Amino acid sequence: MIKIKNYLHRHPLSVLLFFLPLAFLAEFSHWNPMLIFSFSALSLVPLAGYIGEATESIAEYTGPKIGGLLNATLGNAAELIITLVAIKAGLLELVKASITGSIIGNLLLVMGLSLFLGGAKNGIQAFDRRHSSNQSVLLTLAVIALVIPSIFGHVIGSTNAWGVEQLSLGVAGVMILLYAASLFFNFKSNTNIASHETAHSKKIINKKEINSAIAVLVAATLGVVFMSEFLVGQVEVIVSRFGFSEFFLGIILIPIIGNVAEHMVAVQVAIRNQMDLSVEIAVSSSLQIALFVAPILVFISLIMGNPLTLVFNNFELIALGATVIVSALVCLDGESNWLEGLALIGVYIILGIGFFLLPT
């Protein structure tokens, strides 16, 4: 039976909940900004994991189709909340960097670790080439959709700032339609592996268990809201005092914080030789960020009074393009090995060094 305390026992990262009360204490006692930032970041890791597992439990109760939609909608809930708080604070460059960082992190770091560790244990591993090819096509289209406003925006924006926002809104609308079409296609063709197969063993969920899952989801979401407020509130101080660029925090640190639990699941199932599920987690999460989270933020930011445009800088565009190309090449033959995983990790480290050395 799923009880709330069981969520604490099942997660190896639950020990990081120790930092949750410390984050509140540090925030309201006005401790060192680095301590507030660190405690909040560490607390977000298990909270994001609980949101994922609670959503998974609810998805098992509702069935594969509604469950797939729930996973698609709430799969990146923690990161979505962080970015909404950042939009409220006016840190739009941080938001765009976190969108880029989530995509490259899933396709390079997560998939790279999965291929490397899975290949090191199991040798050459196979996965559904047709499904991964479909996902790669959508990812390519998503990157093109992000490139177009960035290129046209620099020209349009020189004479018409509202035109850039209109362009972003139009592109965002098309991206959401593409994402909805991909969900419909997966439901009809039964190729959405993640909605049928989870990292945990299948369970029969009753109403009492579903209530526990909903309680965990609500509590974890509230925790993420508070921790996001604390974390984002210290970004400008961290940038000015410690020399980290806002860009580096957004593109490397925040995506890792919001997705560690999901990253661990992808690696664990790869080690168990379930490469279909591992690749699906990494690629679907990237698709969700590119085709759903990024465009929905464009509309929400307009309502919040801090309009977010889909105009990315050249470094982000280069990183996105290189990431999609190299990940598509890896998925092309439907087989993977540890060397391909190491290559993906290598590309991520190279990009990380470049982003770290960019001036603040």
C-alpha cells in the first residue's frame, strides 16, 4: 500500500529533505545568500522526485491514455515552477538559459550516462529505432522553431519590439499544436513507452493509495514553490558576489536541480538493459521542454507582465543544434554502446566549460 511515508523511504535522495527546514531558517533569518541558495537547491531535488512519483502513481490509476497526458503535463512541473518564479522576478535570460540547459542536459548528460553505464554493464544495447527516429524529427523541428524567431527577431526587433512578441506567440502556438499532435500520435499508435512502462514495478492502485499520491503531489508542489522563491531570490546576489554568470546558472545548474530524480531513473533502467524506456525518458523530456514548456511560458509570461520571447543568443542556438544532431546520429541505428555514451558526455562537458567561461 502506498502511504506518504513510503515516498520518503523509497527515494535515496530523501535525505536531502534535511535541507528543507534549513532553507526556511536561512531565508527568514537572512543568512548568507550562498547558504540560502544551496539549501533551497538541495531541497528541490527530492521534492521534484516526489512530484514525479506521485504523478506516476496517479497515472497508473487513471490508465495509460490519461496517465500519459498527466506525465506529459506534470513531468517537468518542478522546473516549470522555477521558471515561473524567475519570470515573476524578471530574470528572463535565466529562463531561456534553463530551457536550453534542460534540452541539452537530457540529450547529452542523461542519455550519455545511460548509454555509458548501460553499455559498460550489458554491452551493445538495442532500442526501438522507429520510435526514436520519430522523436528525433520532432526535436529537429523544435530546434528550427526556436531558431526562426531568434534569426528574424534580431531584424524585426530593431524597428518593432511588439513584432518580436507577436512572432514568439505565433511560433509558440504552432509548437503547442505539434506537441498535442505528437501526444495524439503516440496514444493512437501505442508507441509512447513511458506511459505504459515505468521505472517501478506495476502496482494495483486503490482509492486510498491515490489519495496519498495526491497529498504527496500537493505537498511537494507547495515545497517546490517556496524553494523556488528562495533560490531565484538569491540569483542576482550569487551572480554579483561569486562570479557565476546568470547564464551558467540557468543552463547548467537549474536544469540539473529540477530533473535529478528523472535523470536517475533513466540511468537505472539503462543499467537494467531497458534501453527503450531510458531513451524515451531522455528524449520525451526534451520534447516536452521544447514543444510544451517553452511555448506555454511565452503565453504565461505575457499574462504576468514580463513577456518572454523565443529569441535565443548564438551560443544557445549552437548548443541546441549540435545537441540535436549528435543525439539523432546516436539514435539512428537503434543500437548503443558505452563509447557513444561517453561521446555525448564529452560534448556536454565541452559546452559546460564554454558556458562557465562566458563573461557575466
